[in-house]
Amino acid sequence: MRNISDVIEEHIKKILKQQEEIEIKRSELAEQFQCVPSQINYVLKTRFSIERGYIVESKRGGGGYIRIIKVTQTNDRELFDHMNALISQRLTQNQAHAMILRLLEEGAINNREARLMISAVDRSVIDLSIPVRDEIRANILKAMLHSLKFKM
């Protein structure tokens, strides 16, 4: 059984397939799915991040809205460059997974490559203290992106 976050994500992505930018009201969306507005915030924060290829802007207040923009690249090399630019000195496991998922969804990598990449950046593999682990994860993902960029 799918949870409410999955249903909300699917709904928003369905709208975004028809148009690259949407404006929605958090309260209306919460009412539509019979959930609290903080559930909408959670979905937006975890499923519509820049690592996953979305820009989310919000305006608070009575006439407030949420604008979601799907970022698109013209080709795989541009996508790899964009992903590389998003990686700072440190990268959490969640950020890495989001980036790898986006590469998979955009067709820049296949399922096998995604599984290998996820395995390589997993916290159980990089068994070090957190600041060092996140730095090594960032370096590993940068190296993989560089290799993938030139596989063509």
C-alpha cells in the first residue's frame, strides 16, 4: 500500500508532465488529500529538491502559493555537469541517492549503474565518521559523474 506522500508526489509529477512550472496552494493541496499542510511541506522538501531536478519557491501569507519548476537539461553531459556543480565538499547519503535517482529518471544512467552507484556511496560501505564519510561520498560521486560524462 502506498503512503500519502507517494500519492501527493505522484499527483504533482503528473501535473508537471503537462507543464514545466506549476503554482499550487499548500492549503488547497492539503485539503484535496485530507492531510495537514506540514505533510505537503515534507513531500516538497524530500521529493522535489534541486538534487532531484526541481526548484521550489514559496510565498507565505493569505495569497501564498508554492511554485514548482522542473529543471531540464538538453543532454546527458549537461546533466552530469549540473549534478557535479551541486556537489559541495560534503554530500549526505540522502542527497547522493536523490541525485542518482534523478540521473536514472532522466535516462542518463541505467538501473544497473544506479544500483552500483548507490552501493558505492552507502554509509555501510564508507564506514567512517560523519564529516569524513560525507567528504569521501562527495568525491566518489564526483568521480563517477566525471566517468559517466565521458562514457559516450
